[in-house]
Amino acid sequence: MKKVLITGANKGIGYETARQLLQAGFYVYLGSRSLENGMHAAEELKREGLTAIEAVQLDVTNDASIKDARRLIGEKTDVLDILINNAGITGVQLHEDGTFVPQTAIDTAVEVYKEVYETNVYGVIRVTQAFLDLLKKSAEPRIVMVSSSQGSITLHSDPYYKYYNHKGSVYLSSKSALNMYTVNLAYELRDTNFKINAVSPGFTKTDLNHNRGTGTVQDAAKRLVKYALIGNDGVTGKFFCEETNPETGEIPW
Ligand code: NAP
């Protein structure tokens, strides 16, 4: 049975991705920074008959937590086939009237950037580096970086882009940084069977955006699963968002 680790899988898109990969016959390590929430999520899936799952405490901002998760998973398996770096935050605050406080380039404090980068950038790097040895033992290792089309510098420089006016210097730049990490990692592993792609799930109704997203977690997870299951003849080091480009899915960095 092939094995997958998904970070931030106790809810939202990560949770639905766990469900779809279980349905596809994978064994799922469900990463959750709260073990209690992770176990609760795993129990729910087990109640649906999806039993090849266990919750793993994994806070992507915490080195000790990642080390413990790596040790625990390493005691159970010699091989990891798929890593989905899904955990993410926006750092966006709300005004009292429910409107978003804009993350302006001019005056958003560096502390806000640091907090978001800890999860969305350094967290991904930490987890990827910690699990790379297990992934290298797979015949078909896959890494999906859950990015956002909002991290596309090309799109955000285009006044005709539909989200051109939806700027937000912190979250958007964190995903741009993640994208460049993806390109570098894919390049370094280009002569192997690794397929490493950045995938935007599309604007999806989850806690991340206070449920203002328009898409479903089912569609979002399907988009991630597609690149988690990409064949050995598939691409690596690319950026996809089917919401932005329904034809080929590929979008500019
Ligand atoms: P969500 O429902 O808020 O879920 C985010 C998940 O990340 C939760 O499980 C959360 O855990 C976890 N997480 C946050 N910080 C963590 C940490 N330090 N360590 C481990 N886990 C952590 O959001 P979502 O919409 O499913 O987002 C999933 C991914 O999709 C994110 O990377 C996001 O940037 C990306 N994305 C989402 C949208 C969208 O419209 N929803 C669009 C583009 C990209 P807790 O429950 O403990 O907080």
C-alpha cells in the first residue's frame, strides 16, 4: 500500500485530500498540529470505512514536532510515496465589521511576514527536508506544494487579472517564495523519478478565508490529488491552477 503524508489535514482542503487519497487506496498519515484534532478527523474518516489512516502530531513551525513525526513514521514505514505540503495560514486579520485588514506593502509589520513565512515557507522547507530520505525510497515519489495562484508574480502584475486588485503583500509573497523553492527543489531532483509541482486549489470555502471562497473542498482536493498521482511521464517543476486556466491548468510563476 502506497503511503502519503499530508500536513494540516485535520480540516479544510487537507482533510478532503486525505479522504480522496484513502478512497484511491493510499495509506494516509494525517498531519495535524493538534493531535486531538487530528485523531478526531481520522476517526471521522474511519467511520466512513476509510481505515488506512492515522493521525500524526505535526506542527510545521516546530523542529521538535517534525523530528518526532519523522521518527514515528520512520518506525512504521521505510518508504513514503507522496508528501502534500498543505498546511498554510494567511495572517489576515479582520476589522470588527468583518472586513479584512489589508496586508499592505507600505505598513504591515515585519512580524506578520515572519509569522506567515514560518508556516507557508519555512514550514514547507523543514517538512520537505525531514521526509526527503523516505521519499527517495519510493519508486514514484511525488511532492505537491499547495500554493496559490495569488503567488503568481506574472498574474499579479497584469491589470486584467481578475484578482489584480486583491493584493496582500504578506500571504501573496509567502506563496511566491514557496513557488521559487518548488522550482529549485524540482531542479535539484530533475534526474530522478520525483515529480514536484506547485498547485493552487482555487478560491475554496474554508476557514482560511472565513468561508468566503466560492469553490468546494471536493474540487480543490481533486486538483491536488491529480498532481499527487501524476505518472512518471508527467511534468515536474510547474505551477498549476485549474480555476485560472481550465484548459491545461498551467499558470505562469
Ligand atoms: P484551513 O481550512 O484553514 O486549513 C489549514 C490547515 O493548515 C489546518 O489544518 C491548520 O491547522 C493547518 N495549519 C496551520 N498552521 C499550521 C502549522 N503551523 N502546522 C501544521 N498545520 C498548520 O485552510 P485551507 O483553505 O484548507 O488551506 C489549505 C492550503 O490551501 C493552504 O496552504 C492555503 O494557503 C491553500 N489555499 C487555499 C485557498 C482557499 O481559497 N481556501 C486558495 C489557495 C490556496 P489548525 O486546524 O490547527 O489551524
